[in-house]
Amino acid sequence: MKICLYLEYLHFFNGFLYKNIGTGLLSSYDNQKRSLRALNIDFTEKWADDCDILQINTPWLKSLWLIKKARRQGKKVIIWAHVAAEEIPEVFRFGKLLFPIAKRYLAYAYGQADLVFCPSEYTKRLMLGYGLPEKILFVQSNGVDSSVFYPSAEKRAIARQQQNCQKLVVGTVGLVIPRKGVDKFLALAQKHPNQQFLWFGKIYSKLIVKGLPKVLPNNVKFTGFVEDINAAFNAIDIFVFLSSGENQGMVLLEAAACGLPMVVRALPAYEGWLVHNENCLIAKDEKETNEYLDLLIKDEELRKKLSHGALELAKTEDIKEQNKKLQKVYLDLLAK
């Protein structure tokens, strides 16, 4: 068996578009490579005529061309449903205008696959709403690699020194875009002036997304892209993730693998694997977000409890566990 693992953007200008960006999509792609290596499955990241399966990560125009080519040669096609049209309005300027076009395009593109990997049950429901047949939809977690993301006192000390952390740190990791909850993060910081707030992640040009305010609260720092993302997680004491829309939220699995107590906004994508007061605290609104953060700041025992629950969650979502069913999926697909 040989798989062509393809992420279209990586082939534009030698991957320049993904330089110093750090996204869940790239994390998933890296996990896919680790899984294939662990399963001893031969793979290539460029098209090869001798591949048996074409596995697409973003079904854009070059990917569609490859899908047509694979079809003509009788190969099987898998597409990851990393992208949903519902996310677009809160990512880019003019996103609301792009939504209906994106939804029609994605419905067509995903419909070209023999199998669509959905990162969550929520994503599967979205794809059903796009008109895709249930028989091609398969829920497959992005997973987390605990050999990459893990608690580290050494990394914590280095990162906190670099960021001049003197107090309990409330933080998050991700692209600095409206959908990830920038405004809510800033509002939370203003209500907790005695805590330090850190956001690790790429800051986009104001030409692309809504920019940060010219004046930030004194207790807030946006670091921009950092090389050692595991060190960034370890610098944080309480992880908050206030995104308004996710297909799974890989950053939560990564934070969990680092043993961080987490406060998240209630989203359909979290149903079934994030459990309130067990591996995180789930807030219905901004009022609850503030209350839960206050609670965690004051209650060290609750932080320890949620940290333990988060580590247990990461174990069940580790790519080693995901690999057990992944190989069967590939073999079953080729047998059809």
C-alpha cells in the first residue's frame, strides 16, 4: 500500500504561505505523517503514479485536478474535512460574502471522495447538511502526539523567562483572528487586571483580518509565532479557548496533553469528548467564562483535578490509539 499525502498550500512557493504560521491543519498533517510511519505505510507528499490512495487535506483547485487524475487511474480518494464554510465569515474580511460560494464549492469537492474523514461528529453533521451521503463520512479524530506535546518543567522555565512571566498566566495558542475569540480574550483580561494574559500565535496583517486594538490592556501580550509551541503551552497556568467555531479544536488536545486546566466556550464540536468539570470547564457565555476563570485562579485543587482529567483525555486521543482504527480504514477502502 502506498498513499499520496497531499496538502496543496505546501507546494505554493515552497511552502511560503505556511511559513511561521502554526495551524491545526498543519498539526493534523504532521500527525498523519507520523501515523503512516508508525503503521509502516509507504507514502509520498507529491503525486506518484504508483500510489494506491490519494489523501487530500485541502480540496482546492490543484487538489481537484489530482483527484480527477487519481480517478482516471482507478485510485481511491480520501479527503479530510478540515474546512467548513461556516468558519469563513469570522476569518477573513468579506467572509460573509464568501460563505454561500464556499459552501457550494466544498459540497462539490468533498463529494469527489470515496471517503471523507470528519474530525468530529459535529463535522459529520455539517457534511450531511451539505448533501453528502453518510456512507462516505467517517469520524476520525485529528489526534495528538504525546511525544511532541507533554508537561515539561524545563520548557516551562525557559518560556516563562522569555515572556517575563511573574504571575499566574492565563493564555491561549492559535492564529490571532476574530473567530478565535480575540475580543473576548481582551475583555477577559480587562476584568482580571492582576493576572498576566499571553496569546501565542501568528498575527495577520490588517489587510486580511480585523487587526488588534492600537492600545492593549497592560496585562496582555500577543507574542506572535513561536518556534517551540510545546514550551508555549507549558508557560501557561490556565488555558482559555474562546473560539466561536471549530471542527474539532486540535489546540485543545495539545493543551490537554500538556496537562493544562482549560476553560472553553460551549461549541457543538466539543460534544462527546469535552466533559464539564472533568477535563475542562465549559462556559455558555461570557459571564460564565469570567466566573470559571475566577474559580480556577482561586482553586488550586480544581486546577489539579482538571489537569489530571485533561491528561486522561489526551491519552484516549493520542495518535497511537487513532492508528489502531486507521489502518483498518485503509485496508477496507482498498478492498472495495
